[in-house]
Amino acid sequence: MRNKSITAIEHDIEEKAKAILADFKEFTTGVRFLSLLHRSKDGGHNKEYHRRGGFYVCHSTEDYLDALIRLLILKEVSSKPYRLYASVNARSLAKAEKQFKMEMLEADFSPEDNKHFFYERLESRWVGALMKPGSRTGSLFMIDIDGDGDVTAEPLKWLAAHDIQPIKQYKTLNGWHIITPPFNPTEYPKELGEVKKDGLILLDY
């Protein structure tokens, strides 16, 4: 995009954001979390708040589109290999607030170093509370499958045999994600992929 005008770049990013929104529209309602992440396996810091290149908490599909555009712009101008993620499950602000206040109270009665660290990282602590499994309002699962070729055939066969209807599947950089209703993850064969109870949708990489 370097040889394009700023206007052309903005137009391309806006069109890309609209395409992503259309592809994942069923996961954009309610309170949603979107973030750029520089994965530790890609050279990112071992602490997530250092790996995060920006985030937004969205309250509507319109908010979601605006956040997509802003984060895609940040991703475009960054030298880091950020990936753009979103919560597969909507979040509850009330549950997150309760979690955050409990952690704040615990920090207030902790040694001074821990207390200072909490208040120096308030934004990160709020994100952590929002993204705790207990703060979700949905219960969708995600199966993360690595590999090339027809790697979804066996997972889909297993899901069909257990009367589990996939909600969405999409390609990732190194494999596939399949979003499903909740099921007993202990029954799922580990060799067919990792089951994540509250995963992150990979929107762009």
C-alpha cells in the first residue's frame, strides 16, 4: 500500500473492515472486545499488556466497524506482525465490574509493590476482568485446528456424530477455527484440535 495515496489507503482499509464485519456479523452484537496482539510465539513480550497494540470495547455493530477501521489502520502502519482478534462471546459489563472491584479490593490490602502495580496498569486490569471467562454472556466454544489440507474433515465428522452443529468455520494462518455451541470438551479427541471455551476470533493477520 506504500505507493497509494492516503485517501486510497483509507478506502481500502474501510472496505476491508466492512468485509470482515459482514463475514463475522453474528459475533458483533452486545459488548465485544477487539484487540491487536503481537503473539509471544511471533516475538512478542511474555506479558499480554505489552503485546497489545491497541484495543476497543464495542457496544454495537456500529462501534465494531469503527473499531475495526481504527485497529486495521494501526496494524497497517506498525512494523510488528500484529494479529487482529475479537471475543467470540459477548461480555457482561456488570460481571466485569464486579470482578474488577474484587481485584481492586484485593490490591488495596496487598503489599505496596503489588498495589502500585495494580494502579499503574488499570487499563490492563480492566481488560483482564472483562475477558475473564466469568464475564462472558455467551458460551460458544472454538476448536483450533493446525495443519494444511483437509484438516477439518475429521473434526466435522466427530461433531456430526455427536449432534453438534458448527456455527462457523474459517481459515487461519496455520489452520482453521470452528465455532460451535458448548459441549463436553473432555470427550473431544485432542489429536483433532484444541477446544477453547472462550476463544478469540482471528479477524486479520
